Amino acid sequence: MKTDVGQPGLVIPDNDSERVRFEGLTDEDLAQCVHCGLCLNACPTYRETGLEMESPRGRIYLVKAAKEERIPINETFLKHIFLCLDCRACETACPSGVQYGKIIEAARGEATLVKPGGTIPRSLRWLVFKQLFPYPRRLNVLANLLRFYQFFGVQSLVRRSGILRLFGKLLEEAETLLPKLSDEFYAPPKVEIVPARGETKHRVGFVTGCIMPYFFGETNRATVNVLTRNGCEVVIPKSQRCCGALSTHAGARETSKDLARQNIDAFEPYDLDVIISNAAGCGTALKEYDVLLESDPNYAARAHAFSEKVQDISEFLAEIEVDTSFGTVAKRVTYQDACHLAHGQRVRAQPRALLQAIPGLEFVEMKNSDHCCGSAGVYNIVQADMAQRVVAPKVKNIENTSADLVVVGNPGCMLQMDNALAAGGVSTRSIHTMELLEEAYQAAEMNGNGADGKE
Amino acid sequence: METRELVGRLQAVVGAEHVVYLPEDLIVFERDASIDAQLPAAVVFPRTTAEVSEILAVAGELKVPVVPKGAGTGLSGGAVPEENGILLSVSRMRDILEIDEENRTALVEPGVVNLELSSEVKHLGLYYAPDPSSQYACTLGGNVAENSGGAHCLRYGCTINHVLGLEVVFPGGEVAWIGGKAPDAPGYDLMSAIIGSEGTMGVVTKILVKLLPIPEAVETYLAIFESVPDACEAVSSIIGNGIIPAALEIMDQVVTRAIEEAHHVGYPYDAGGVLIIEIDGMQEELDEQREAILSLCREARAREIRVAQTAAEREIVWKGRKGAIGALGRLAPNYYIQDCVVPRTKLPEIMRFVEDVAERHDIIIANVFHAGDGNLHPNLLFDVRDSDQVRRVITAGEEIISACIDAGGSLSGEHGIGTEKQEYMDWLYSEEDLEAMRKLKRAFDPDWLFNPTKVFPTGEGPHAAKIHIGKAPVHATAAAVWK
């Protein structure tokens, strides 16, 4: 008998006694938490609910209690574990150095993805995590089907007909959040290597992301352009796969491990200086491959070497001598700290410094810029109610800045904020840091003092 | 009394979703930031004063014990539930109701987080002064219950010096206002009885606090010494020379190393003692104090004095200091933090005694404390799974308390008595003293339902008996209640 845990597609597996509970999680990991409570108000779900079970300290205590078999691993337990956004704001707040991400992800491993049974949402989850993200060609086919769906009037027909309501609230909500496809997909170049403009100073790998080529083609193009403008030869291995962040957050650790191994195989042969990610969520996952594969004898050392090389694009640009011959961008912008950049990777100052180097750009900080927007991977789909509550103060804080653009280093946040801003009647729109940078370079080129021909 | 009946009555007041009673949920409420643990019967989350009043009426009728709770960051066990009792959490009551810029006051609900109040009024050039180290998370309701202090209380005083009025719901459900915007209400000063009463007299539902103008200038120094007693001497001589800085905080080497790992503040690894000195006020005033303070530190053998040059540098110095207790988690899974106060001039002597105790009992004691107030915080580090170590920690703790009392000091500067220090109350007070206090509590709480097993000694012996972080499965017992 399997138990439904209130999370579509997830169940608690039976034969409880034979399983190792909380794989990879030691008593020391949990003992690191001294129960001081300094994390409480950093946590978006605690701020919303005021409930200790929905706080980092509470969830750690639950895991500790479950591991000691004081409480059962049941629906109630997993409900709290899955209401966490995995935003890691608590890790920033924690003076004791608790690795909360490791704890929550191990706890999520206690639920298992099942094959389709009964409900549509359950099948959808299984389909997405097990059958779609890991396979780039399937994603490609789907993206082309989606293009048909969005560009030939089918979407508006479906939306008007309300037909999705027949399949349940979740699918309907998922459809609403479905982003518009990029006008042009980001097709990785035929050759896997894009040469630097001018002298080659760095040899970098680029992680394109699994869905970014389809929904964020512009972001990827901008990232590669910014890199080549800065003397980077960009290597984009064709055999790279989804980073595995989404499956890790969903508790499907074995899927993530397979993906991690494939990515290590894909990038390893190129002898790269760094491996660049332009999506905060992916970057954090890639930087944690060493933890994910620590018990794999064939990959542990290689995963460590791989993770060491991973950098967020803004982090990398801050370390090299970046070409700042930007043209004028006369816009008022604010910056949203993507959780997995600010908390996951401790990258805060670098993107701000890049933005402030753009002439004409008026930079204004919003209140609580490092509070989560509620996007959190697929959280805004599977936990739509809480995601709405979490994003509400964000919309208000952005509105108070009167910014034209909210700049962010993670595509998921762009979708979530754009939807919420539009719904709230706020005209600010999101943009990825690299797109704004590329815009600044292009502005310079149009004025004839281009980035290429720098004086 | 059946738990089922109690839960039903509470649900009728606040709505079903605002009562927590499932055993696997209740477990996270068994502790605050201290080391004691006890499961409640139910946790209730009221939103309004009226709901609090109704809850207390139900508790009075059913004779169920009540423990009020803020964020649960307290260090003395004040928010640890009572057996078969109600835990009343104010975490949903977190609105700032009024900011009166001209009178410089704010009216807040008890669940408002300490630091959030300051950040809400920052644009008006105002702030709320008491700053306990847990201010990122602790609530103003909890601050009132414990009369919380903080690093800057040396100059500005504790919570009691910043509260002008309170709305209190007394046991049984009666609602009353005490104090107000006009100072010095005639009659007995009930506020002094309520503030610091540790949840033994009622539930505070609204708090009227003073706001202060943000000082024109602030300067922060790190004075580095070879030893903690040297740093203590510097503190004594600064205050002895008539200078009252905003804060004087000492940390020993164990603490500075732990903080350094957590926050990379730039504390030296080899320093025996670090003294944070902060002065604030008018720029001219600071200019006068600066030289005097620096030369007094040098006289006390400071080997180096660093100046935090920017607001960002100051912030990181304080972030390190305020995260000090949590950072100790890097050294051991449990800590027992003490809170004794001694006359300032006795500090060097007491700190040498603490060092000696650590050595004799073979335990690590980390010291981080409000030196200006003579308020020590020896943190006795241990692992609760090692029972011999636990015993040594308790004995060492008792020796320190005893020495502080002998030096003319007291049990607690700001953390409260709670469960942690209750058995030592009769070391400080006579039975007559304690009986007088019990009479005061009974005047508010005749049925003795509010935090009934705390503050006063139980006669059950030393605190060691109380370190009983539960290991028994709770689902078995709870299943019996609910199936």
C-alpha cells in the first residue's frame, strides 16, 4: 500500500523497514542546528504562515525526529518538506553553518516519483521529471509542438474553451504559467565551439539549460555574445543534459545523479578554464555535483573537479577584466537577488557592479531584494497558492521602486515575476542581467564606438 | 480533560486551521532555543485580542495551563510548553498598527519582529533601541515577556525602558490597558510587574513603544587583547572615567574563531580577547570620547585597535557578534548559555574563575558578553548524547552561578529564569522573598495556570535532571488519543 502525500505524482514507498532513511544525511549534519531560531524570519513560508513546521528550524527538527523514528514519515511530514521553496535564505541567516539544502533534499528523497496512476497531475509530474527533462530530443519535439500551439491560435482557443478545467485545476494553472516561446529558439551552433571576438583569453564551457533554449533563447544568445565579446572561446557540448536541479528538488535523486554523470562526461574532455551557467538554479545544482555524487567511486573526484570550475556568468565577469565600453541605456532598473545566486552561491555584489557600470542606467535597490519571489523551479505550479502569497510583497516592493526593469539572474524568477507584475497591474518587466549587458554593448555599437573597436 | 475537547473548543475560537494538534506537528513546538523540551496538548494561533481573550476564558474554565510564545528564540525555556497545556503563539499577530512620528511612538502587535520595526521606521530617521542578538527573528511580545536586553542596553536600557503602554489579556480573559503615551500614570506601576514576568501573568496583545532618533554619528572599534581579563579591565576603566559608550562587548578566542568561520569578519585568530566598542551621538561628542577610549584601551594592554570605517564594516562586525551564539553550533551540538550579572569591577576576577572552571571540569566554555553591564554569557559546550559531559557541564555551571552570587551579582541579566535557572532562585532569595513573588503572581493568576512550572524553584534538585530532550516515539501515544 502506497500513501499519497498530497504532492501530485509523489508517494511514500512501502516496505519501509528495508530502506535506508535519509540517504547521505548524517547525525552530524542535523546536530549542526542548535535551534537558535535566527533563520525563522528569513524563511518565506514561515513569514507567511507563522508556523514552526513551515520554518527551517522546524523542518530540520522534523527530519531529526523522523530519523530518530519519533515521528512517522507520512503525508503530514512530507507536506511540510515540500512546502519549502528550497530558496536557501536560511543558509545565509544561519550562524552555525547548517547545510539546509542537503537536509531538505535528503528529506525529499523519502518520497518517490511514481508512474502514472489515476490523476492527470500525477502523470504530468512523472512525465516531466522522468520522461522529459532528461531527454533533450523529446524536449525539442515538445517545443516544436508548443510553437504550433502558441503561434497558430490554438492556445487562445484552448484558453477560451476552458477545456483544461476538465483535467483539473493544476493543469489549468500550469498552462497559464506557460511562458511564451522565444521567437527564435537558441540552437546550439553546429560546431560546438564559438570563437572569441579578438584575442582568446579564456576557454569556457557554457551550460545552456534544458528548457532555456526554447523559452529563453534571447538570454542564451546574449550570454554567449557577452562571453565572446570578452575574449572567451565558448564551448557548448552537444551531449550536455539538464543539470538535474528540478529533479533533485522534487526528490528524484537517482535521475539527478544520472544527469550529473552525463554532464561531467560532456564537459570533461574540453579542458575548460571555467564552466559558465546563466541560470542561478542550475548553477547551484552544478556547484553541488560533488555532494550529489560523493558516494559514487567512479565520479566523486571528477564531480569535485567539475563543481570547482562552475561559475555564474556574473561571478565570472567580475573576476576577469570585463570590457566596459557600454553604450547608454537610459532606464531605471532594480535588481532581484535570485535565491540560488544570493543564498545558494553567495553572489550579490557582482551583478550589481556590472549594472552600475552601464552609463545612463539608473539603479535603485528594492526593499528585501533577497526575499524569494516564489518561483522556485516548478514550485509556482505545484504549490500555486503559497507561490502567490510569497510573490505578493515582491510585487509591492518592485512597484515602489518605479523601475522600468527588474533585473535577475535566473529565468524561473523572470516568469514568476512577470506573471505577478502583469496580474498586479505593474508595468515593470523582468530582464536577465546578460540581456541588459548585451543591450548596452549594442547601444555602444550603434553609436559607432563599439565594444569591438574599443579605443 | 480530554485533548479532543480542548482542541474542539480552541478551533471554535480561531478556526480549525489555526490549531495544531497532530503529534507529528506538535513535536516542533516542544522546544525554544534552550535545552528543555515538553510536548503541549495543542498550539493555538489567535489573530486578535478578542480571540486571545476567548482562548484564555476556555483555559480558565477547563483549568488548562497556558504558555505564551513569540518566536521561540528564548534561551531560558520560557516558551517551552506545559504538559497537557495550550501553547499560545502570537506569530499571526504581526501588524504594526500605528507609527506616531511626532510623539515618536509605535503601536505594535506582539508578533512583530524586533528588527522589522526598526527597518519600517528607518525612513523617518527613527529606530527601536533594544537589540537582543536574536533581533533578526525574535518578537517584541517575547521581548516584553523576558525584558530583553541587547548589546546597546548599556547606554539605552532594556525593553522596560522603551515600553510606554501595554494591552494585556489576563488569565480568565479580561482585557486591560496599562500605561499610555502620556508618561507616569498615577497608581501602581503594573507595567514593571508585567514586563519580564516571563509569561506567568497573562498575554500581551498590544505594545506601545518609544522610538529614538537614529544617532547622528556612530563609530565602532575592535580592540584586541591578549586575554579576556585584560579586555575587562579596559571596560572598567572606560566606564570608570565617566564615558558611557553605546556598547561594550567582549568575546573570547573560542567565540571569535567560531564567528570568523561563519562570517569572515576579520577577527584575529590568535587574540585572547576582543572588545567591540561602539560610541554614538553627536559628532562633537564622539570626537571628545574617541581619544580617551583609545588611550584607556592601550593602558589596558590592547595590542591593536581597529576602526570600522564604513557602515558596511560596522554591520559585519555586528552580524558576527549577533550570530555568535549560533556560530557555536560549529563547535558542539549543544550549548548551555548562562546569563549572570556581577558588579563591573568584579569582571576580571570572575572571568579568571570561569577559565579555571573550564579547565578543572575539562569542558569548553565560550565567552561572549555585555561587559559594560557586567553581564556574562559563559557558553558551556557539550554533546547531549554524552551523559558524563552533561553532568560536568551542570556542575561547572553551578560553580559559576555560585561564584557570581558571592561576588554580589545575580542569576540573570536579560535571558530570564524560565526552567533553566529556576532551581537556583533560592540561592539568591529567601523563602519569604519567593513567597512575596508568588503572591504577586497569584494576584493576576489565582489558578496558577500561566507558565505554572517555571521561574520558581520546584525543589526537584539540580537542573541536570531536566535535560531530557525526548527520544521516545510520539506517534504511539498520540495515536491513542486520536484513534
